[in-house]
Amino acid sequence: MVRFRTLRDRMLATFWQRLADDFRQFVRAAADPFTRDDANVTWINRVIAVGEQTFNQAAEQVGNRADALRARVLAQDACWGRLRAKRKEWIGE
């Protein structure tokens, strides 16, 4: 929805900011062929966890009006479903 564009933009900025240090650690671990597979799984789990956490925090800011709460619930269901589908696609769990 257009009215949530600013919130979405802040959420995306927060998401990437929260992943910055983890990404550097991932790159170092992925460079080693002996730790690469574990690093990939750790990274994917971190991306999913940070995505869910960041989304939930942003969703709490949509307000208390009925239409906003409905949009929040629908968006959370969609987000959680997509995150779990991506995790399954990426690591098969």
C-alpha cells in the first residue's frame, strides 16, 4: 500500500543495516571450503530471522485502525509464508 511506503523504506534500511556485520562474517566463513556449507546455512537462518524480526517491528507501527490492523495481519501471514518458503527452497528444511 502506498501509505506504508515510508515505513517499508525504513524497514528495508534497518534490515540491511542489521545484516551488515553478519554478512562480513559470512563472506569470511564462505571463503573457507571446509566451513562454506555451514556458513551458508547460518547465513540463510540469519537472513530469515532478521527479516522476520524487522518486519514484525515495522508492522507494529501501522496503527490501530481496523483497516491498518487487517493489512498488518495479512502482511504478516504473507511475510512468514514467504520466508519459510525461501528457507525451504534455499536449504531444503
